[in-house]
Amino acid sequence: MNYENFETLAFDTSNKKLREDLSGKVSFKSLLHNYSTVERIKKTVRKESPQLINIFVTSGYSVLRDIWILRSLSKFKIPTIVHFHSKTCGEFILKPKRLKWLGRCFDKYARGIVLLSKYHLDFFKDYFPKEKCVIVENFVDYSKFDNVIDSKSIDFLFVGRLSKKKGFFDLLEAVNLLKKKGVCFKVNVIGLAVKSSEEKSINQYIDKNNLRNYFVFHGAVFGEKKFNLFRQSKLLLFPSHFENSPVVLKEGIAAKMGILASNITANLIILKGNNNFLLHEVKNSIHLAKQMEIGLKDTALINQMCHDSSEIKKFDKSIAQEKITKLFKSVI
């Protein structure tokens, strides 16, 4: 994004793996990798001498590395913002005592703390200095997803890791239930299984129940191919068991899609107040199948949902850009 003529330099700390277990624990190998990462970041900061440092921090075990980075960079006396891309349960740092420690670290090393929603602010307000907290939603570049609703041709799209937590096994069962009723359709899938064992289970289920004709697996796709699948699709399937602030829903909205999502809190926070969605009970493949059948049969309803999505503009990157630019200016 263009932050009013701020020149930005990105440092990528990822392992460059297509399959990555994001909930994996600390290992000796990861410690060596993280030590190397911290040293490379310090070298980059010395060379570039930035006016501002913006660090993305998550709530899993990688938070230990991220605090290590924060402490290491503090000696440069450069204003630092923490973008806390956190869940609110189920991850390493999300225990009261650990959050108190994290809050002290953020207060000591960060000039600003970016949180993903008011829901997150309410959750962390007892641990983080509230005066430093700013809400900036996950955002989407709407221009990448723009399309003409009447030209959409694909019925269903699933985007995400092919895992039980993402509801993909619920989707398999739902598709099988609809197959037994003689309903014909296809689900386009963007994503990979995290583990080879999960991929094996998926393939075994599909072969056992003769579901090959119901799925088109595109793998991990990016850029124009990904955008085209969104543009062409009428209904996004999002049966996840747990989410944080799911950007996939916002991508579906930007692509003027109807949304069929599980009724978890994170999804409701994004969807509430709109008429562009159907909900199903989380972990309930029977209810998911019923809602999918509605999506296939009631074309007028789905078209109306697509048009309702086209009216929602609040997740566009321009909104986030204004907030982030204002924050940058306040700390430099």
C-alpha cells in the first residue's frame, strides 16, 4: 500500500513452505532458524536506518521469536509498532500470566499496538496499555476481485487449509450427503492439507465415496488464478470451527459472493448486519448440506446475496491505509 509517500521495506520471516503447521512447537532447528532471522533483521535495520519499524506478531509459539526481535531492535531507538495478529483462545500466549508478560513487553518496546477488531480490543484491554491500541481490520484490495455478478459461473468455492479445524472434513461429509440425494455440483478448492496424513485421509474418503467428480483441487494458488476463481464463484463455503478475523470472508465480499459460513463468533462479527450470507451450525455436516442445497436451488436468493455483498465497502484497503498512515505519523 502507498502510505502517503512513505517508502516501505518488507522483511519476510517465513520458512517458504507450502505446507506449514502453524501450531507447531519450538524445536532446536527452529531456534537456529530464528537466531539467523534475528541477526539478518538487525543487519537490515543497520543498513537501511528506517524511520519506523512495524512488526507482525502472532499468538502462537512464534511470539517468543517476535519478542526476541523486539528486544534486539530496541537498541536502535527506532519507533516500533506491533501489529498483533492474534487469536483469543487456543494458542500459546493466551494465558492470563503470559498475556501480562506480553503486555509489559509491548508497553516497553512498542509505540503503538494494532489489533484486529473491537472484539480483540475488549479481550486484551486488561493486559495491554489501552492508550497505545488502535483497531485496524484485516483488509482486502477490492480492485483485485472486481467482477460482474451476472457473469459468475462457478457454484461453490472453498479457500483455506484442508483440515478438520477449517471444517473441510465437514464439507466432505456434506458433499457425500448431497451426492446420495442425486444432487450434482462442483466445489473448487484453493488450499493444501497441512499434513500428508490429512491429505491421505481426504483422498481415501473421496475415493471410498466416489466424490472425485464433485471436487476440483487447485492447490495453493495465488495472483490472477486465485482472483479469477473468486470472481467466477457465486457462493463461498466457510465451515471453519474456529477463526480469528478471517480475511477469506472479506475476499468473498470483495468478490461480490454470497457467503455460507459456520455460525462461530469471528464469522458473525464480520457478517452481522448484512443480508449476504447463510449460516450453518458449526461441526454439523447435515445442516451444512441443507444450506448448500438451498444455494444450488434458490438462484434468486444467491444472486441477491451477491448484490448485497457488492454494497459492502468497509473492508477495502483504503480504510486501513488511512488508519495506518495516521498511526505512522503519530509516532515518527
